[in-house]
Amino acid sequence: MTKKSIRNKQSGFSLVEVIISISLVTVVILAFNQLALFAFNNWKNAEYRTVAYNLVQSTIEQLHNVRDINVNSADDVWTNVMTTASPGYTIASIGGKSYYTYVTVSSVPVTLSGADLPDSKRKVVVTVKWLEASVLKSLSSTTYLTDWKGKY
């Protein structure tokens, strides 16, 4: 056999084919890597927001409980709610992350049958803030508390 016939019978990939296939595999691996990173970041964001939501809900429930516990007492219900919310913020460390809970309570005027009812309703805004990837994130909720002890 001559050299020409041996060379024609060899099989394999050329250098160009190998480079193109390696490039395609690299692009696919990078795409999956970006997808995994995106999914992980969204999962962590959902985790942080869930914790913040739970903190907001528990703070609102605490304020409801403070108001409701004193239903039979002669004390002003709002004094106890304001005392509970007075520090301005609390810090909770959950999963190695610090969450700051801010509570603001303000009076809302109510008019019923032409008569003003001072101090019968409060607007409560609870905001939880946390630092995520060097960006300050927050979640807020607003609720209204009424003095339902029968003053009006």
C-alpha cells in the first residue's frame, strides 16, 4: 500500500471539529452555571423575604395581643400599644442575618354619626429591613387597630 491509501483510510476528527465541539460544550456549561446561580439567588431572596414577612406578621400579632389583653382593664389601651412600639425598632438575628423591625403608630381621626371619636383608631405600620448583597431591602405592612372596648 502506498502512503496515499493509508492516509485516506484513517478516521478521526479534525482540529477544527474538536475546537468547535469544545466551544459548544463550554457555552452549554456556562449557561447551566448561570441558571444555577440565578436559581440560588432567587431561593435566598425568597428565604429572606419569608423571614421578613413572618417578622412583620408576628409584630402585628404582638400589638393586637397587647391591645386585647387589656380589654377588661381600666387602663387606656393605646398607652400599652404605644409602650410596646416605643423603642422604634428591634433587631432579630435569624440564620446569621440581622433583621431590623420598625413600628410606627399614629392616630387616625374617626367620625361616627357626626361625632368625633378621638383616640379610637390607630394606624400601625410595621417595616422590616435587612441587608442583602450590600443592598438594603425592606418589607412593610399597614394595619389599623381600633379601641373596640365599647367606648363608642
